Amino acid sequence: MGTTGEALATVDAWWRAANYLSVGQIYLRGNALLGHPLEPGDIKPRLLGHWGTSPGLNLVWAHLNRVIAERGTPTLFVCGPGHGGPAVVANAWLDGTYSELYPEVSQDASGIHRLFRQFSTPGGIPSHAAPETPGSINEGGELGYSLMHAYGAALDNPGLVVACVIGDGEAETGPLAASWRANAFLSPERDGAVLPILHLNGFKIANPTILARIPEDELVQFIRGSGYEPILVTGGFDGEEPARVHERMAAAVDAAYDRIQEAWADARGGASGASAGTEGDRPPRRPMIVLRTPKGWTGPRIVDGVQVEGTFHSHQVPLAGVRENPEHLRMLDAWMRSYRPEELFGSDGRPVASLGGIRPHGGLRMSASPHANAGLGEPLALPPVDDDAVAVDRDDRGGRGEATRVFGDWLSRVIRGNPDTFRLFGPDEVLSNRLGGVFAVTERVWREELVPLDEHLAREGRVIEALSEHLMQGLLEGYLLSGRHGLLTSYEAFIHIVDSMFNQHAKWIEQAAGVDWRGDIASLNYLLSSHVWRQDHNGFTHQDPGFLNVVVNKSAEVVRVYLPPDANTLLVTMRHVFGTRNRVNVVVAGKQPQPQWLSLDEAREHCAAGVGVWEWAGTEGRAASGAPSIHPVDAAAPPDPGRSPDVVLACAGDVPTIETIAAARLLADRVPGLRVRVVNVVDLMRLQDPRHHPHGLSDEAYDRIFTADRPVVFAFHGYPSLIHQLTYRRHGHDELHVHGYAERGTTTTPFDMLLMNGLDRYRLALDALERTGLSDEDGGALAAEWQQAREDARAYAIEHGEDPEWITAFPRA
Amino acid sequence: MGTTGEALATVDAWWRAANYLSVGQIYLRGNALLGHPLEPGDIKPRLLGHWGTSPGLNLVWAHLNRVIAERGTPTLFVCGPGHGGPAVVANAWLDGTYSELYPEVSQDASGIHRLFRQFSTPGGIPSHAAPETPGSINEGGELGYSLMHAYGAALDNPGLVVACVIGDGEAETGPLAASWRANAFLSPERDGAVLPILHLNGFKIANPTILARIPEDELVQFIRGSGYEPILVTGGFDGEEPARVHERMAAAVDAAYDRIQEAWADARGGASGASAGTEGDRPPRRPMIVLRTPKGWTGPRIVDGVQVEGTFHSHQVPLAGVRENPEHLRMLDAWMRSYRPEELFGSDGRPVASLGGIRPHGGLRMSASPHANAGLGEPLALPPVDDDAVAVDRDDRGGRGEATRVFGDWLSRVIRGNPDTFRLFGPDEVLSNRLGGVFAVTERVWREELVPLDEHLAREGRVIEALSEHLMQGLLEGYLLSGRHGLLTSYEAFIHIVDSMFNQHAKWIEQAAGVDWRGDIASLNYLLSSHVWRQDHNGFTHQDPGFLNVVVNKSAEVVRVYLPPDANTLLVTMRHVFGTRNRVNVVVAGKQPQPQWLSLDEAREHCAAGVGVWEWAGTEGRAASGAPSIHPVDAAAPPDPGRSPDVVLACAGDVPTIETIAAARLLADRVPGLRVRVVNVVDLMRLQDPRHHPHGLSDEAYDRIFTADRPVVFAFHGYPSLIHQLTYRRHGHDELHVHGYAERGTTTTPFDMLLMNGLDRYRLALDALERTGLSDEDGGALAAEWQQAREDARAYAIEHGEDPEWITAFPRA
């Protein structure tokens, strides 16, 4: 299919217009249409922004517009290069979307003026694609995630092309390098296509890029070896006229769309459907465009004797000191006029009508794509959890159950009920985390070779696994940002790998909340298992509960942390988080057989409260006996002395809960008069000051639960400091004593982990006695018993290579 | 060069011996030499460990032994595959190193017994290569870092081959994918060679691997496209005899070493030196071995009707329930005897003498490599900082200086003085972070194409930059672990990208401290700049001080955090950290022109103390005037009323220090009777409880500085909660009020960042007044002034696109 000269002339005009608007955003505060020669007062006092990547992005956008307008193929634009803000905003303004969403930035002279002034200005817009940018699902701040976002958006969008521009700088990052192979999971039948456009402009901030400097035959092999068929477009060097480059780029874009549409037709049995599957049902090689143009193309070539165009000197602002330097001012004037703005904008500032020749309509405009802007489509259909709940004998709690396995069975029904809008992602840990129940209803999708022995692997499926936490996180982000739902399951320790991706996604959500035209998105949900306390044959490397610390630093409006202590609380928690929007929900739960505490009704009540007194676990459940307190603090006459405990044993996390309940049993046996309250925290944010987090308990409610003055011995899943951080303004925090993980490494058993970190039942009980001043009276016998139990258990562990079931068993009443 | 049949027979024997020892570690607690048929009591009660990767690792090790023994080429083995512990330990025992370092695990029957029992057992050794493993610099826990560690170790080791086995699982991770291109920085003249050995055993935990399932021609293109020449070895499938595989593998290893040695000779003008540079001075393609063998090769093929060998079922323990299942017990017995242990070990348990035919000697044994085990070679030669220090006028402090630029000049002298043992790593941010001074003495090394316009780029140089924080961190880790020194500079926000790598390195250091034969290593030093408070044209994505939170969770023995407030304190801090060992030092410092406070002598004194009262900045410096306190707390008669302040203004970080000093000036002007103390913290760990961190101030010292009862208004660089976390046990912490970063995003100026987060001078001063109960009296005027200043400054910023110099200027006395 040849492209007419007229269409290419319009592409060139669009490109020039976008370039003009990009330069204007960086430089101008007035005289936006160059009604007179530029004067110092027209120039922004401070020049900020990035020109270098802009002409390339504008070129791609213009050519995609042409092909979309011709073919009507919905296309989402993912802008990978950092600081591409001027370009994507310029194009959004040119296609009209920007003015529709921001009416004050109208498509006229006054709007251009505002467009220029707002860029990279206090109270204005950032210098990179961001939540405020129409059509964007990828932020150009921290680089590396464009291609995984693109693949995530393409999943379950069978008619969509996701055109992803990847800068040659970004291509050096690990996450991007891992993304090429996301093509192993994209189905030509049910998913859209990803069209990577590798833009080799040759330079990063101050260095050349690797992919631009390797020999072209090596580059071609790299691309083919990554599963793509490269379409090379090189141009603009040594003063080459853009017209020739437009011809080559138009042919490349047409060829890419042709191949995508052929592949769809083949796979879907369309016009040429007869050939479906003829390639041994391996998808055909996917097209990829490699666009090699000079960095800062069409900008000033030489400035003060230094080459700028085609070097890293064009990365930011090619002409500096324009207000002060008349020569630079003149060069800027000439540069902007080189785009012939008089052909592009009317005297009223409106883009000339002829640009409409390649302007797609309505939602086909890339800036207006509902895949980026609309947010969540349908809410998840969530089955009740009743059928999956485990039975708990209220008179004999502590029967065994595997929390994540129970959840996995329920999750299979979520998947069955939402066959096109929910996906499960895991770094080869779905089975290890005991979510195998999902394979009753679906498979892992795999588009590379299948062999007869493969298990739970198929050409289609709702589960994606590759050994890259980055890739799993990025695919899920792209899937969520384009309006769908999902879950990422990982080992707890290794989720730190995506700390920074979590950070950036949480920032995106917070920033997007202030953008009224953006739809809500489903929450990013993590289920972390194989956690710090249950590394039965892994060591120090696998012990790290610190992701929670990273999470709680982000905006309180966005983050939630849940530590369900058993299967029913996990079920209730997960059903809740799946219904939330614009959040990051982190759920930590063990996969081992462990005691079960709450019936489903109790779990619902407990999870709704987020924190609660477990009266059955402390002496309060036996209050009817009227056993008097033996604690001298009684003299202080608490408000309700019959109910006030001598000590509070608090816990958060499944293993700490087992030990806490066991400690309460020990105390009840050994020190019968001691009034012990057991508190369990499932929603960690309940601890935080209500002025800092919307889930924070009021001080009154906190005091009713934890007391304002009784010692609290808190057994925590993570680093103890996190509890202190969350509660430092609470009453009685001087009497808050936290036991948790203390970064001591060795090869050992879960039981010994508890001992090393002082989180075992005996230590908790002894600490409670010490805090109540009773350690001398009753603690001696208990301490001796502890020493003996510890030695016995250590000897058992060394002899048998495993725990004496301390960690999972508890003395049932 | 053909390999003799005898040598290959020895290779096979070594391989069988290592396989036998690997299986024994997983299964046996007794009967280690199979003196009788296996009985249930010989089997460990709990079977833990990973067989799947072991035979492949053993095969590689045996073949490398042969070539090292023949050629004498020092070779470091980097074990990438996860859970390769049984294999690397088996080989270390076979070559004698293990028994030398752990004499109780002797090279005899009793030693084999201990070898088996200790594996993956409480108090024993972990299931992956770890600090306890001789010859290891790469932990097999969190995957992805093997190849970057290998490249880091090869730098400046011109005679060394680093053989890096990469699992096909690990190859899916982002960090590994980014590592292939580390070849762009390796010099054939001055560095060693990295020989990647991609082991395609086809499966991860429960999934196939991508690289094992793509067509072989695609794989070859990927490897060539990544700059390597693949040497393919496939074997062991469908029952193929190992002998044929040995022949192919031996030829592959020989070919790889031949090519490496030819490349060295070419580059270094040796025997074939005439051809040096004939490839246009681009290095020849580097060899890479692709070894495709069945997962769990030589293990049980079918177990209970399920294929195990060659599938993911062999990942961990191929035969389960061996104690209980006689058939499995019989299969284990047959499996172990299939290695013909009677040919491999004498009746005394010693390896037979013939194995010595391929056993390298002394430090050539890979387990004994000094590059892995010896640690630090020479300490850094550190020039004095006197010549670089900025002059500070003690009577008029606050002159401008750029801290990182000053440091960069000094750093150039460190580089010059340590030309072979120090490297600077940066993700394209060395110039941006204003360390350009180093380019006075060195360049960035770049082995891809050079063009005439390139700046500070050369065939050799001490600076490495690629746009991957992962790769920079990993190269530095490898460089440090093999006994050298270095620095990583990054933007503060994006260092979160390597949170997990930092975690794992900190864990390695802590664990290694307990391994007596391991030498100390130089500290991992970070210089973080372009920090949260100075994002002059970047937005929310670039604002994140949370790396400090991640850091302080790691072992107190390992981590240090420094926040030098000006250039001289930065110089003194960096000179200090460069001299430390076995630490991770995190230094945060701004790059902008900012006020300078301390003379070099004062900086030395201040940094040595880590925290100090800056009397000149508060009213204490004017105590001679004898101005009486106006604060009612005077009535409480503090120990030294003439010296006791009414309020403490504390600060940590360069921008908070400017604002704090300005706040103190404001208070001195407006509320002249108020006694204000200014405290600056440069070593953050001084705040921590001395029971938790060796740098922690005693409570007495803390109280002398911060007082035990006066309000403290603390301006902090990072999240306020971190200060609360560090000080929650300190006296007076109810009166500790921290101002810091609060995760509120928008496009704005540094000045406005301060306003939004309440860290500006007016807010600090107003808070101080409020805490002293004076806000009503004197606060009104100040608050009004603050409102006006704020409005003026906002208007100025919007008009000019920049700050009215609030943030960098301060009211000089």
C-alpha cells in the first residue's frame, strides 16, 4: 500500500506543528505565534524541559495518526523515552483532546499561550508523560517500564495495537531488557498486538547508548533473537531532508500494521484464516520498527561552535541564555520559523484544517484512547467465600488449614467468573505459594513451544509466569491502567525487587486522583507468601519483611497492608481488596498448614473492624469466672476494673498470632490470676494516627483496645520498628514492647527463627510477666521451662532436620 | 587441541563423584559410602535441597577443572543457578579446599558424613552458594546478579577468566537481561574475560524457561545480537551416554579458552600481537557456551509413573518419602550406586588419586580462588582533602558552594592515586550529579564504536556508565567482592531500583562476618544526589527519600547513613567511608550551589562526633550577652539554666540545615529572648539506641545535645517517621516534632516543596514558637510575615518559573 504524497505532506505538517509546539513549551512565555521577531521578554525566565527526544516522538505520532486515520485501527501510544512531555502534550493539543479535557488550554491563540506557559512551571505540568497527560499509561520519570506496560495493556484487547516507543536509553535498563520476551505470553487470538518502536537517537543524558553503537547486523540479530522482525528506518543524518524519511517511515508503519493484521487474520480464521496454525501454532514473528534519527533533529545544529543536533547536547535545552544572548535569541527565532508556523496555524491560533487529513476521530485519537483514559470497565464479579471457608470449632480452635490453598480454590472461581478481565501473575511461584487451585479452571498461557509433558501450560490461560518480578509487576500495572483487574503473588522477600515500581505506581495513583477526566482503576493487589517466618529450607536471603516499610511511606490515600492470621480472614480480606479501586493492597499470608482461629462470620466481623480483642484467647473470655486480678495496677482504678487487663498481648501476622495465643495459654496455665487480653491486628493501618491514615483508629478506640496504660507485648510479622513508627503518638507507647524480625541470618528452622528473634511463645509470656512486674514470682519456673523446651527443640531439629511442630502446633484448650 | 580419553575419563569420574556427593547431601545422614544397602535410618528425616541444577553445575565444574589444570589459567567460578549449593560444596570438598577451610569436614569418611549431615540442616549450611561457600562471590538466593558480579570481578584482573554459569530461569530476570551488554565496558587489554555458560536445563520451579523453548536459531541470534559467539553443547537427552557429551563439552571449553587467550594476545601485542586492533579496535566477539542438558540429569527418570529427569519435577527432591517407601529407597540406592562410588572414593572415604589428574593446584582451584576468598587487597591511598576544602568565613557563614562538585575534584585525585583498584559507577548521572571533576584524570570506558564528537569516552577509563542502576550496582558488588574499591552515584529517588540488591549485599556482608577464612571487603559506598528537595525540573517521580528507610532495617553492624550539610562535611565523610570495610555507606548530598557552614577543621570535628550543637547558629553562640530566657519552663530549673535552651532546632540533610539555620535567625530577630539551640546530625545512626546500633549515642549524650525535656523541632531530609523510628526510646520524644517529606506530588519548585511539606524556615520557626507556648505572643507577626513571603514567593515562581532564591539564600548575620 503506497502512501500518497498528499498524506505525507500532511504528516510532515503535523510533525512540524508538533515540533513547533514542543519548542514553544520549552522556551516561550509570550508571542506564541511569532507575530513579531522574538524578544527577550517573550522567553521564559528559566528554561526547563527536554528537546532531544521530542522530534522523534512527534515523528512517530504523526505517522501513527496517518495509519490510524486510514485504517481505523485503535492504537494506544506508550511513550517510553524520559521527559517526552513536550511532544505528547503537543500532539494531544493538536488532535483536540487536550482542549476537550482542559478547556482553558483551548485550541486557539490563547490556548497556545497557556500551553506554553504551563509546561514545567510551578503549578503547571511535568516535563514527562504523566497521569495529567491524556492518553498516557506510562510515566516518563523512572525509565524501564514502557514495554511491559504496553504488553499489559494489549492483553485481552483483541483489536488494539499498542505502539510503544522505547528510547535507546531506556533499553539499557533491566526491566526493559526483560520485557522483550513478554511476547511469549501474548495470544494472537485473544490479545491485541504490541508494536515496539525502538528509537535510536544515540544518546542519553551525557553518554551514547549501547544499542545505537553496536553494528547494525548485531542489532538486527538481537531483535530477531528476541522474537521480532525488525523494520529499519534511518534518516535525517547529514542534513537529509525529512521528506525521504517520511516515505521510509510511512512504509515501515504500513508494513508493521499489515503484518499485525495478517497475524490476527491468520490466528482468528479471518480472510486468510485458512493458514491459521500453519506455523506449528507458534505465532509469526512480530514486527518491530527501529527508527534511527539524530537526537534533537531539526533543532540547532551548532551552538557556540559545539555540535548540538545529533549529540547529547540536545538532551535538554539546546540554546541556553536566550534572554541574554541576542545570537541565541535569533537562532531560536529562526529555529521556530523553520517549521513554517504560518502554514500550520491560522492567525487565530487554530491548527489549519488540512491537518485534519490525518487526525483520527473521537476515541481513535491516541490522546483520547479509552484504554488509557477511561479506567476501570466492569467491576469484578466476586463469588461469595462461604463455600470455601474452613470450619472452625469455636470450642476447640486451632485445627489445621492452609490459608493460601484455601484462597486459591476461591480464586479459581473469581477467574471463572471473570474470564476476560482478571489475570494472575507470578514469578514462577503460583504453585509454590499453593495457589494451584486456579489450575482447576485455567492454565498458564505459553506461546513458545509446548511439549507433551507440560503441566498447566497451554496456548491460552489466565495465569502468566516468568522468573521476573519486574515483568510480572509491569504487566499487571499495564493491565490495571487499561481498565482490568489482577493479582500478583510472590515470595515476600523478593518483592523488594519491585520496590521502585511499587513506588512509582503508588505515586501515579495519587497523582491521578487529582485528574478529574481519568477513570478509577482497580487496585494493585499483592499476595505475599513463603514469608519471613516460614523459610523451611531457605536461608537469610529469603528472609525480608521490609516491603511493608516501603509501602507505608507512600500516600495514606493509596496504601493498605493486611496480615490475615488464618484462612477465613484471608478469604474475607482478598474479597474486600478485589473490590477496591485506586489502591495498593498488600496482603501477607502463609502457605503452610497452620492453626485456624476464626469462623467465617467472626472473620468478617474481625476484618471489618481491622483490629479486635480476641476475648476467647485471653482471660476475658473467662471473665465469668470472676477471677480477680493479681496485678497491683488495679489500685489505680481503671474505668472498668472487671474488664481491664493486666497486660495486652497483641499480634499481627499469622505466625505471631500462633505464638501469641500460645503465650496467652501458657500464662493462663502458669499464672492463673493474671488478666491477659489478646488483640489481633489484620489491617495494619488501623494502628496509624487517624490524622495520617484514613483507616487510623481514633485515640479513644485505640485506648479501648490496647489500653492507655497497660503494658503491651506486640508480636509482629515484620521489623519491630514499623510498629513503633505507626504508633509513636499513641498513648502508652512507652509501654509498647514489640517482638519481630531482627535481621539475624543463619540456616535454621522456622522454630529457631522464632527463638533467635524473641518471637516464641515462651519469650512473649516471659516478657509479659516482666512488664507486669511478675517475672520474679512466676517467671522463674516459666523461664526454666523455656530453656528446657528450647534445648529439647533444638536437639530435635538438629537430629531430624526439622521443627518439633512448635511453630504450627499450639496447646489447645 | 584434542583432549585425551584419559583426561575425559577423569572428568567423568570427577563429575560422578560430585553428583554422588550432591545426592548424598540431600538424602543421607549415615552410610555415606554405601557400605551396605540403604536403610530407612540412613535417610534424613526431612529431605530438603535442590537436585535439578546440580548435575549441570558439576559437569561445568569438572570440565573447567580439566582446562585449568592443563593451562594454568586462573578461573573464578560464579554460580548463577538458584539452590546450587550441593554442587558447589561437593566440588569444593573434592578439590580439598573445603576441608582446608573447615577442617572438621575432612577429606575422609568422617568428613563425608559431616558434609552430608550439615547440608540444609539447622546450624548447618544453606542450600545455595553463599558466603560460607568457598570460592563464591554470588549468592544463589535472589536470582539475577551472577553475570554482573562476574563482569565486576573481571575488571582490572587481566589474567582472570570468570566462568559464569547462568541458569535459564535466572536469564528471565531483568538484571540478568541487562547484564549481557556489560561487555561494552570490558577491556581486552586490562581486564579479564567473562565466559558466560548459559545452562539450559529447561525448567524453573514449576515452569519451562523461555530461552530453552525458543527455536535454536533464534537463540543463536539472540546471543550474537548480544555480542557473544555461541558454542552450543547439547546432550544427555533420550538416554544419551555422558561420554559423548564430555567430548563436546571439552571441545567447547577448549575453544572458549582458546578464543579468550587469542583475544588477550591480540589486544596485548603478544605472540599474535601484530593483529592487535585489526578489527577496528572493537573487541572480537566473546565466546559463550550454551549447555543444554536435562534438568536433574542422571537422576531418577520415572518416579511413580511420572517423568522426573528432564522435567521440573527434578527441581528439588526427585524421590520423596524415601524412609517410608521401600521402592523409593531402592531407587535412591540404585541412583547413588550408578555413580560407581567404589571407583571414586577409597574405603577411607578419600577421593581416589586419579581425580587429581584434573585437580588444579593451590589457588588455581576455583574454590580456593583468592579473587573470591581473600577479600580486600590494598587499602585505598586516600589523598588529604585540605586542598579541596572550601573556605568558610566563620564570621559570615553561608557563602555558596556546590558540594558534589567539590567532592568530584577530590575524587579525581583518589582515582589518580589508585589507578587499578578504584572505579566510579553511575547510571548516566556522573555529570548530572556534578562529579565531572573526575574527567580531568580519566574517561568513561567504552568498547563499542567511538565517534569524533564523543566526550569523556575512551577505550580505557575508570568510570562506567549505563542506564541501569541494577547493572551499576552489580558491577560494583562484583568489583568489591573480588577485593577492590568503588563508588556508585545515583539520583536519590531511583536508587530504590536496587533496594533488593542492596538488601542482599548487606545480608552477604553480615553473613560473611561469621566466616573466618573470608577476607574483609571494601564498603559499598553510595553517593546519592539530585535529591528529593532539589527537583528543579522534575516532578513527583523524582521525589523519594525512602531508600534510607530500607537501609536502616538492615543489620546495624553493616549500615551507615550520612547526611553531610555542606561541601566540607561531604569531603570529610567520603574520605572516612572510603577507608571503611564490610559496610554499606549511604551518603546523601545536594549538587546545587548552597550555603557553606563549616570550615574543614570544624567539619572534621563535626563528622567525628556525627552530631553536634552548632552554637554559632543558635543563641548559645551569643550566650555572652546573657540574655535571659523568656520561657516559663525555666521555673523547672534545668541543670544548667544559663545554657539550657527553650527549644532545640535540629536538622539532618543539606536543605533542612539551610532552613533550620534561617529559622533560628528569624527567631533571633523576632523573638530575641528565646533561647534556641541548633543541632545538626550528619551521622544518622547516632540517633539510634546504642543497644541497636554501634554508632548510637548514649542516652546521657543524647540528652546533653537534644535535652530530655525541651521541645525539639527536627527538620529532616527524609520521611519524618524515620526519625521517630530511630528515637522512639529517647527521652523527651513526646516533644520531638519532625518536619520532612510527606509524599505530596505536583510540578513545582524546590521552594514550594518546602512549603508543601512544612519544612520552610517560617514554618519551623512558627512550630518552635508553638511548642514553647509563645505562638500567640510573637507568632502572629511571624505568621503574617510567613503568609506574605509565601504569596510573594509563589507569585515570583509562577512568573519566573523558578524560585526567588529562598532555598539557597539565607539571611546572613
